[in-house]
Amino acid sequence: MKVAIAGASAGVGRCIAESILARGSHTLIVLSRSKIPALAERGAVVTPVSYDSPESLVAALAGVHTVISAIGDHSRSASAQVALVHAAVSANVTRFIPSGWSGTEGGKDDIVELYRYKQPVLDALRQSGLKWSHPENGIFMNYLASPTKGVATLKPLKFWIDVENCKATIPGDGNIKLAYTAAEDVGAFVAKALDVPGEWPESLRIVGATVTHNELVKIAEKVRGRPFEVVYKTANEYTKDLVPNPPSIYVNMATQLSLALLDGRFSFDPNFEGVEHQFVQPADFVQKWWGSESGNV
């Protein structure tokens, strides 16, 4: 079948695109505002589109069964993704995977401001008649490798555990079980899921491992060979850290994510059967990128 992906130039979208191409089961259409030679050389049909041109989107989706979005559209209207949903309806697409790739969907008043911009897309999908699934993979394990090459196609960010500097700032008591998944595993899982017949759940939960931050610190301490400097923070402390009327949604993002974590938003189990995949585990991942043989220490 034909699968179209938007937002494949980097991030988890790139991992998904590369996995679909490696698997070779489906024709991959890459919707892009620019050329992506690395994907075109591997067999992807890179199709230039304008999200301001419904006609170009509908034409690009001709014959497509599934649209996967990894667009980082952080405008309040989520205009690019909404336009893609409408085009999918006009092109008679069957299934749409919106850009989620994080914690659970929290609604228009989501504590994480960045996640509020999912809502126009989800509202459009609920009214579209399309089959759709909101992808949720918890926290990208790759961030534990920042700033090494282990961050893969993601931006090198550090949230709660800084393995490089042997430090951690942990929400709560550190005993909350959290979903951690490598971006490469997300890509491989989605590529395999495309071969599974039947319906996908409305919340598509892909989980590499469930692990606490205390457990991750112990893993990292063992690999680095020294104790970490660890600070624990309460929800009240994080709330006090919020900057009122920030100039950018990113100013409060780490603090908001910490509050969402404390609210259980990254604590869930997988819910999609029929895909066999061996996920990388935190101990192996940290060892690979921070062990003495890695060249990073």
C-alpha cells in the first residue's frame, strides 16, 4: 500500500521513514517543503507540497492508504496538520496518524502548552470520518545520550537526567514508572504495525521500557563509575518555577513536562498487539553511549 509521511526531514519522522524504507513492504511518499536526497536515494517518492495549497496536498495523497504526521507545527492553529487532515479526507485516505509522539493527549487546557496545539488536529480528525490513532511513546530514550550521536535524528536535549555531567533533577520521589522508548524503535514499530491488519487503537501506545528515574540514575551511575548529584523537586516547586507570560512556549516547557510527569502523563503500558519487536533497554542504551568503550567518557 501507499504510505505518506510528513515531517520526515528529522526527528522521529525521519526514523519512521527510514524504517519503512528498510522494511520495503510499502511505497513511501514523503511530503516535504524541500528535497531530502537521503530518502529519495533509498526509494522514497519525495513530493514537494505547500500546506497553503489544498490542491497540491490532495494530489500528493492520491492512492495513499495511511498518512503519518511528524510535523512540528507549534502554531496555535496547527494549520499545517489541519490542512493535511482535510486533504486526506478529499483524497479518500483511510487512516491518519497525527503528530503526537510523546505523552498522553491532555486536552485544550493541557499543562504542557506545546501539547495544546494538538487539539485542533484531533478535533479535525474526530469530525473527519477517517480512522486515526494518536501515537504515544512516552519519553525518548535518546535524550539520555545528549549530546552524543546517540541522540540520533532528535535535537540534543536534556530533561531530568544529565548523564554527561552526572547530574539529575527528578520530579517527585523518583519512583514513578515512566515509558521510555528509543526513537529508532518507534520507527521500527510503526513500520511493522503497517503490516498488521485490523483497527489501531485511538491511543497508540508504543513502550520500549517502563522505568523509574531512580532506576535510571543507578544505571547511569554504574556506567559512569561515580555517584550522581541528584535533586528531587515537588510539584509546588515546579509550579513556582513557571515564568508568567513567557516570550516563547519553550521557556516553561521543561517545567511543564515535569508537572505532566508527576500527573502520570508518561506512565502507561503498550496496547498494540501483533507486532514483534525487540526494544532497546535503558541499561544497554546508556552503556552503548556512555560506557568506556563509547569514546564519550
